[in-house]
Amino acid sequence: MMIPFLISLTTTSIAVGGTMAEWKEKCENEYHLKSSGILMPDSVDWKLVYEKKALGRNLLKNPAPHGVTHHEPPPEPELSEVPPDYSNAPPPSEPKGDYSGWTKSVGDMFSEDANIPPGAVVCHLPQFSWLTMEQRVDLLAEGLWPELLDNFQPDIAIDDWYEESQIHESIYQLQVRLLGSDGQTVIKEFTSNPREDLENYSHNWKQVSHVFSGYGPGVRYVHFLHRLKNTFMVEFHSTLVTGSSVIVKPSKSS
């Protein structure tokens, strides 16, 4: 009497969860992979692929750690009527925010006095530091599969927005690397180190973007790193960032 019940329970379980062929069909209906020339081998966990929905999704965690968006102007710096007293505590070294998902580090404070004319009396000299934030994206763990990355090589789009803080001519750096299976071997790399125009005041968001295409086989990780310059001279002033993204597209441009 127990055997039919067990068979019925097993059948129901399969019907609810779906077979791998059904998950594969769902992925095809979602992304139209076959029409794009993307191989869909049976060895892939298509349930994981469908549930993760990695294609077309931002794979970075917490893309706006400072709680701002590039769809609105960056917040204006707040100036205190009375300068804050840091005699009993060190000044801030980074802007306030939620940095979950990011590995961050703050470099030592440094000053630049190359442009100070000889004999000039300096009351306060700006101190600068770099805030580094980085993430490493495991592409297979996010729901992509080796045949897609090695054979089709879909476009990997990078996007980032930083604030024109006007605190220095160099306030932002970006480095994105496509890494092999060992997490160390660099297959492709993109860097950006823009220079700011301090002669004309502007306080907007600036976009930095890049698309990796035709990068070759073996890519398994994306390492995303950006640096933001902050300054302290009586008060702390920061450079904010938002809209950071790594998106693997279900298409390719080359």
C-alpha cells in the first residue's frame, strides 16, 4: 500500500520542480539563446541559470553605497558655520554610506605643495587620501556557464558614475579586469584615470563606461575596482560614486 504513495509523491515533486529540459526551455523563452547562436548543452544546470537570471542583470552588489543616484544632481557640500573640532578625534577618512558588498581601504593622507610659490605663508594645506572599493564577481556562481563564456563570449558592459567634486584635478580611477579560473590571470583589462577641469566650475555626475567584447576563452571572474579622492582642510570633503554595474548581455558586438 505504501509503494503507490511513494511513486505519486515523487511524480508530484518532479512536476512542481520541473525537469531540466523544462528549465532549459524556460531559459530559451527568456533569453532566445538559440536564435543568438548560443550553445545550450544538457550538462548545464538550467534551473540555476533561470533562477539566477544573470544575463542582463547587474552582478555588482550594492551599486550605490553612498545612497545617491545619478538621476538627480549630486548633493551640495555642507559647510559648517563653525569648523568641527577634531582635537580629540581624527577627521573622517571616507564619506558616510553603506559599504556592504564592497571591500574597501583608505590610503594614507598626503599633501601636494608643488604649486606653492617660494616664501608663501601657508595656514592650511589640503590633505588628500584615496578610498578604494572593489568587488570580484564569480561568473559561474552567478549562473553563467563555461560554453557561453568561452565560445560565444557575450559582451560584458561596465558602467560607473562619479561626482565632480572639484577638490583636485584627479579624483577618480577605475580598473576592471577579466580574470581566468585561478582568479589571478588577467585576460583583459580596462582602466580610466580622467583629469578634471578646475578652471570652470561644474558639479554634476560623470559617466565612465566600457564594453568588453571578443575577449577570448577562459574568463571566469570580473574584478571591479574604483578609487575616489577625498580631502581634508579644516573640513572633510569627499567624492561620491553611484550606479556601478557589471552586466553580461545575451548578445555580442563582435
